[in-house]
Amino acid sequence: MNLRFIGADLYSSIRQWLRSIGTVFWTLLFPVLLIMIFGAIFSGAGDVNYDVVVQDLDNSTFSEKFIQILENISVLRLDTDITDDENISDYMRDKDISAALVIPNGFETQLQQAFINQNITVNLQFYFDPSDQSTTPIIRNIVASTLNEFNMNVTNGRRIIGVEEKSTLGEDYGFIDFFVPGIIGFTIMTSCIYGSIERNTKYRKDGILRKLLTMPISRADWIISKMLFMLFLSFISASVILLVGILVWGLNIKINIIFFMIIIATSFLFSGMGMIISRFVKDEETADMAGGAITFPMMFLAVTFFPLDQMPAFLQNFAQILPLYYVNEALRNAMIYSNIEKSLNFSAFVLVFAAIFFFLGVILTKWKEE
């Protein structure tokens, strides 16, 4: 073993790393972002509260007693403001709540009859949002434990009260259906940002950008051509995700004109963002780290994997300024919820972001070396 060579090569590599301020900066920034993001998300895990809507259609002594038991559970925040004639699924979507309990009319009467006739049972209705796979199982277990205790106290252990589960979107949807729109948005973001940064950095290093000065084209023309190429790749990525999802997992999603509009705007948005970032990345070594520092926070904070209500309030506010948040919400409302109004509202933000980053890309792109 040549220790002299190993030591000299290590010293040379460290010096080369220290010479690149950008490389040092992005190398240190990435782990800082990692611990800050996950620390902020999970540091308050012990203080998490779960919102549950309770619609009491019976308004009886027994139903009130059961609600009081739920109110004594510290981790639950009950919303009992819903009226008897209101649609529970619509109410949950408007309030952005993932779980609800409906106490049916005749709840007390059926309980009283159950003491006489052991064949009589009564079911509460548990409504849940199938897209939220983090809080729904927890709330489901809490409700089940509460019902077991209630059955034990009221009937000495005989199971009279049960639960009938109902998805807010029907039985045809699974978690994978809600996961795919976020994966499409995330995939387009990473491919466009990394692709634009890597390509522009390489062109600058190889002197291609300087040669464009002699060509009869404008910066806008060149940027549009590159963005159209990234759009081509974006449609390929989205098509592959959907095709594999349908063939392997049996996705149940909707493809409409809004979906295509969102894909186009998203591709232009993140291609423009990549163009801007590449303006400040001088070498290929720092390109990947710069791209990671931009995409990493959005990947975890823009409701791709984690529900917004599971984050601290300040992170929820921060998430709503991230472009990927609006992309994911626009895609989910278009492909899953079929909520055209909300999808168009979120799409409008995506279009605004796309226009801003395109014009900034045109302004900041330089073909001359400074």
C-alpha cells in the first residue's frame, strides 16, 4: 500500500474541492436542508392532533354520551358544526378533513332494542379520504378502540355498535390513484430542472453558448426550443407512469384537457427554473447539488408524500409558495376529484409561475462569459 500516494491524492482532492466555492456551498447546504426539513416535520410528532367531523343525526342521550367520550380523547379535535342536511363528503373536502363519523338517526332506539333482541346491531358510518394514508389508519384505530370501550360499558362486552366504512370518493379509488399525480409532478420537476441545469452548464463549458452569438437567433428562440424538448420528455415520462400504473396497478384516474394544460405549464415552469439556476452554476460538478437543493424541499413539502395538515403551521404556509404544491393539487383535482373549478384555480398559479420563470430565464440567460 502506497500511503504517500494515497495521502497526496487525498490532499489534492480536498484542495480541489475547496477551490470551488459553489461545490463547498451546495455540499454543506444539502445536509442542512435535510435535517431542517425532517426536523420541522417530525419534531412535533408527539403533539399531533387529528381533526374528525362528527355528524349527529340522532341527537339523543346516547349519541351525546358517545360524542363526549370522543371529546375526552386528547389527540382528537372534533368538528360538530355540520348540520343534519349537509353532505358529509362535500363538507370534508371543503374543510380539508380526512375523517368523519356519522351517528345515524335511530341510534338510541336501536341500542335500546338491542338489549332485548341480541340480533340487533347498529353501525356508525366512518367516512375517510383514501388519499390520506398517514392519518386515516390512526383515526380508524382510535374509533375502533373507543367503540370497544363503549360496547364494554354499555353492553358488558357484547358487540352492538359497529362501523361501516365509506370512502369520500366511492370504492373505486385507492391510495395509488392519489399517489400518481404527485409522482407525475415530481418527475417532471426533477427531469426539467436537472436537464436544463446540466445541459446549459455543459454548453457553457464547451463554449457552445458563445458560438450562439454568431447565429441569427434570439435568446427567447433558443430557450423556447429547449423548453419544447423538455416538454417532449415530460409527456414521455407522464405517459410511462400512467401506462405502467394502469397495466400493473389498475389505476382509476381521469385524463382530460386540463391534465394536458397542466403538464405543458409544469414543464415550462421547471425548465425556466432550471435555466435560471444554471445561470449561477459555473461548473458541472455543482450542477447536481444545486438541482438537489432546489428540488429536495419541494419534493417533501409540496404534498407529494406528506399531507399538508401533518406539517407545522409555518411549513404549511411555506409549502403554499412552492410551485410544485400547485402542480400536485391541480393534477389531483383534475385526475381524481374531477373538481374543475379547483383544478383551474391551481392551474392558474402554475401558469403564472411558468410565465414568470420563462421571462426571468430570457432576461438572465447570457451567452457571453463574465
